[in-house]
Amino acid sequence: MEYRLVHFNCARPLGAFTFENEFVRVFLGILPRIFSDADTFDGLHWHRHGLREPTGKWRDLFEAFPYPVELAAPDVCTMAGWKSIEDMRTFTYSGKTHAPGMRRLQDQLDRTQGPGFVMWWAPRHERFTMEDGWQRLMHLRRFGSSTYAFSLDEPLARPNVA
């Protein structure tokens, strides 16, 4: 059985989720370049994105607006399937668009809820929803790293194929 690494991450901007918010303007401005780089990165199998409202409702990232002004800012989420942890790290931390863009936004994120990033190894044929990723992140926040949900601080090796 072939395994791939799946990662799920969320970033909740500080302040209102409007175009007046610098995070929203900058983030939405750099996404097309990041997505273009992702689409041509050899170590990435797939990626998808969405917003999770505080109510638990999911929205497509490209249908984010109008966002209800009465709601707190959503979690902006990404899920992706990778060939390896090394490929994920290379794209995330060494890429020409993702790393500088995220560094620019790092001080504009609400980090009060705990880790915003989770990974797990999955058989290549398995499919996951954004809510599946959210539940794995909640598991990591509650129980810490395990084979079900782990962090970059405690990465797990790819499972051995029997």
C-alpha cells in the first residue's frame, strides 16, 4: 500500500474578515501566485482550501464574500497531499512565494486556540473532507501527537508497507 502525507492547517486573522483588514487583502493577493507554484510543485499531489465559520459552516475560499459582519473571523484552511514530509517542508519554508507571504502575515494571526497545523499518513486512495482535517486538528489540540494526528515538532515516519 502506498501512503501519502496529508496536512491540514488553519489561520484565523485578527480583526474583522473584511477587505479593510490588511491580512485579508495581502492573503487574497498572494494566493494566485502560491496556487500557481503549488500546481507545478512535483512533491504535491493535490491541494484544496476553504473557510470555516465560527458556526462550523464551511465556505469555498473563492466564495468568501460577502462574509457575515456579525460573525467573528473564520479559520482560513488548507489541506494538501504530499509525497513526503521533506517535500511539504521544501514548499512551505523554502518556496519563492509561500514562505515570504506567510512571514509577512505571521503577526496578524490569532494563535490563542493552539496549534493550527496537523499531519497524518494516509493510504493514497483515501479521500478527506475539510471537516475531516478540522477534526484531526482538534484531536491534536486535545491529545497531542499520535499516529492519528501529529505535528511538525513530533513528525512520524511513513508507515512501512507489509
